[in-house]
Amino acid sequence: MNDPWQLFAGRGASQRLQLLRAIAQHGSISAAARACQLSYKAAWQQVDRMNQQSAAPLVARATGGRGGGGTRLTELGEQLLHAWDNAGSALQSADTQPAALADLSRLPLRTSARNQLAGTISRIDQGAVNDTLHLLLVGGQALTAQVTRSSSTELGLAPGKLVVALIKASWVALATPAAASCIAIANRLEGSVSRLTLGAVNSEVIVQLNGGGTLCAITDNDSIASLQLQPGSAVTALFSAQNVILGILD
């Protein structure tokens, strides 16, 4: 299944957001379709597509009740809409209140992409097939993402644009700062271990990034022991530019 954040990136994202808000307000697809100036068929197709592309449905039919049922947002749908609206408020205020960008790293929604880092595009290196984007994160560290040229064009990515970088915890590797300097990889975010939750096979490591923000990594216990990780240990989070998903406001 796709990460639900991708439902709000690219062409048509504003219409999908508008439709979800209308469903939440009116409690039926037909009323939401009228509010969005869509045919019932078009609205239903949008809902069906969003439900199929998300790990769990965002919209569900409600049964019973005074009106004989209707349509409502699921808990995930409500969380997703609330989280994206919070992101929008932060981005809209960022020009005059740069500190508001930090709010994007603390969105209440948990998705399959556990890590959410807000930043600004500083440079784009265009290629024939892929574009490489260089971001300046809220805490001052740099991050590199690679997307296809067509995606870059469709999303309207350009220097100065505010984005949210999504990285799954399983895509993040950890190394000591000395070892990390010898590894050829696009992204090296420096920090220290703030929390370590041990599991039977893998462990969850929360890294407090230098300059602000946190990053979660799921690491096997053999690596934890080899690195001698414990709260307070200096560590570098490593991940590929291809393993960064970029989210924007349409």
C-alpha cells in the first residue's frame, strides 16, 4: 500500500482535500459532491481511489441513524486531514515566522513513513531522468532527495519551496560519527541517542538531531550491540536520497 501522505502530493491534491473536508462536514458523498461541484460518480471515484491507495480506508459508509446512514471519515481520515491542515498552517506562516516550520516535524499523524522533517529546497540539480534536491532542514542540517524529473515538474519543486521530507524508520541506518565519514551515502544527519527501546530482534532508536528535530531508526540488536549504543551516544543517521519522499501543499 502507498503511504497516505502521497494522496496530497501532485495534481488534484487540493480537490482531494476539499472532498474529504466536505464529507466530514456534510456526512454524505452526494452532498459533498455538490459542495465541491463534482458529479456523484466523480466524487465516488475519488473516494474509492483514496481508500485503495491508503494503507487503511479514509472514508467509510455509516449505517443506521436518523437519516438511515451516510458517509464519514474514518479515524485515519480525520487524523490525516487534521495533520495536513496543521502542516498548511505552519507553511503559510513560515515566511514571517520561520520557527513555525518546526511544527511540521511534530505532526500528530503516524504513517508508514515514521520520520517527518521540514525544510526548504536550497538547490536542484536537474538530470535527464531524475532531479536531485538539496534541502536545508529546520535545525540547519542538509538533506538530499532524489525524485523523477516528471515528479519534480508536477509538484512544482523549486529553490525556496517549503517541503516535508518523509523517511521510513526501516530505511535509516546508524553508525558512529567516525565510521559514517567513510561511508558513501547521500544523507548523514548527526545527533545523539535520546531513547532506545529494545525488542526481541530489532530495536527502536530515537535520535535527537543536532540543531533540533528527531529521527527514528529501526535497527537490529546485533548492530545496537556492535555500536554500543545507549542514551547519550553520539550517532549519525544514514539513508539514501532515493529513500526520501517529499510532501508539499498543492
